[in-house]
Amino acid sequence: MTTTLEQRLQEEITDAFVAADPVELQIYRPRRVSDGAGGRVDAGEELAADRVCRLIPQSRNSTDQLATTAAGTHETPRYVVMTNNDFAFLKGDHFAWRGYDYEVSSVHEFPAYESKADVVRGKKLS
């Protein structure tokens, strides 16, 4: 269990790490609503957050960590997206960066002092 002081120091280190190579992202989240019959249907998307994040490149040579996208394809995560712990990524969140759409394929649950997720590159934007 971390102490309050340790937690605060880890949060400050995370903030400094993100600030060393920041990327401003608009993160969108798919919305799903009840279909009235016990299921859920897509209802567009909403802006979840404007965030300053850091994108940490991952090796493209590794196939031992394939992720399944919302479209059902299997992709190797291109980046880990990281920000401070006052925002929670959800699988399916996405953002545009450098001409491509990127999708959160899995979320790192720990450590508690930062928020991180694996992202896969999606379609090229026009």
C-alpha cells in the first residue's frame, strides 16, 4: 500500500514525464444506449476529454501482444498513451494524431498514480 506522500511524489513524476514530450489529444468515447429489449446500440460518440498526454512507442516487431479492436481485427499496439490519474481511459476510446485514428485496445489498471492504455493505429484520416 502506498502512502499519501509516495502517491503524491509518483503523481509529480508522472506529470514531469508527460510534460517532457507532451501531445494534446481530444479523446472521444463511443456512446451506447439501451435498445429497449435488454441490449445496447451505438449512439454516436462524445468528447470524453481534451488531455495532455504522452505517447510511448512500442516495438512493432512483437506479435505476442495482439489486441482486438472494436472492428474485430487483431493489431499490435503501436503506442502506450499516458496521462495523470484524474482521467480513466476506456477500451474503445479513440483520438486522431498525425493523420490516423488511434483506438484504445486495453487499459492498464495499475499503478494508481497514472492512467495508461495500449493503442492501435486505425484508419488513415482524410
